[in-house]
Amino acid sequence: MKKEEFVAYQEQGTVSIPNALLWNYHKIGLNEQELAILLLVHSYLIKGKLFPTPTEIAEHMSISTEECTNLLRRLLQRNYIFIEELEENAIIFEKYSLRPLWEKVYDFLQKENKPVQQPVTEKNLYSIFEQEFGRPLSPFECETLSIWLDQDHHDPDIIMAALREAVMSGKLNFRYIDRILFEWKKNGIKTIEQARKHSKKFRESMNRKTTQNQANSDYKRIVPFYNWLEGE
């Protein structure tokens, strides 16, 4: 590979892996191959490839397409991933969603008994963010954290709750966390319990909307579709 090709490849971007997943994947029932598949699906989603085939995923692993298909099917059956059906411009298409994975990670962390866990303070909040992101925060990110605390007057526990929500949604970035905090403040949410209820209500509302859209849709596929996991 030439230098120009190598540089272009690196500039395609990176995938942020939450430490909560990296450190605990085996504790939520995943092995290394399954983790690799989920991370590759995550990478494809970030790049805009919503439904990569087993062949495309297997190209980046040391397994065959058939093995990859079987592993994907198992991940679906065990509810680590699911397939959403979406419609755009009268065209129906499928998309992988990793939300079940993030929910399993979140539920595991919630069940972990941490009675000696120190309360979140302004001082240790920066360290918590760096641990979760797996790297030092940039000057811009540090400034954003300072704005949340000093100008927006968000409680450190609320900021921490927004960080957990971002992890659970698989969108670990400051812009998404800022949007969560903005919505919570707009809705008068000031406590952890209020934040949990609001997030639960929002997810239930989105699930009902998705279910209703699927139930009410009466359509014929405009383009042929092949489900890689059901076909032989």
C-alpha cells in the first residue's frame, strides 16, 4: 500500500468503543468473535452503510461468510442486535440497530453493586468522561463541560446521567450529550429519577411509534430485498 493510500484509509475515521462495553462484553455473554462483528456493524453504521451483508463483514475477519451469517443470526436470536424496517421516498429498506446491545450494557452496570462508589463532583467528572471516552478530553470538550457546569448550572449527577444515556444509545459524543441536557432542561428535569422516567417514556414512545407504523403500513416492495440472515 502506498503512503497516499494509507493516509486516505486512516482518514476514513475511527470508531469510538465505550469502555463499558470493552471491559464487560464477556460479562454480558459475548465472545471475541461476536464482539468483533458488533463493532464492525457499528463501524458500518457510522459510515452510512445501514445493512452490511455477512460477506462484507466477514471480509474484515478471519471467518467465512457462512460462519458470519450464523453468528449474526445468533446475535439476533439472543437480542444483542435487531433489524429495523424503514421507509424513505416510498422505498423500504432495512437497518441494523445496536440499541439492544447498549441496553444490555446499561442493565449490567445498573446491577453491579457499587456501594462504595464516590458521588459525582465537578472535580472527578472530568476523569469519569476521560475514562468513558478512553482518552484525554480535548480543550473544546473541557470547555463544553465547564459551560454545562458554570453557565448552564447542570448538576454533575445530571451530566453523568446524560453520559450514561449517550453510552446506552451508542452515541458517545459531546454534541449528543449536549442535546440530551438541553432537552432535559427544557422539560424541567433536575433529578436523576426524573431523567430516568423521561428517558424511559421517550423510548417507549419511540417503540410504540415504530410498532404502529409497521402495523399500519400496507405496501408492496418497490425494490427486491434479500434478508441475508434468513436465506440460505
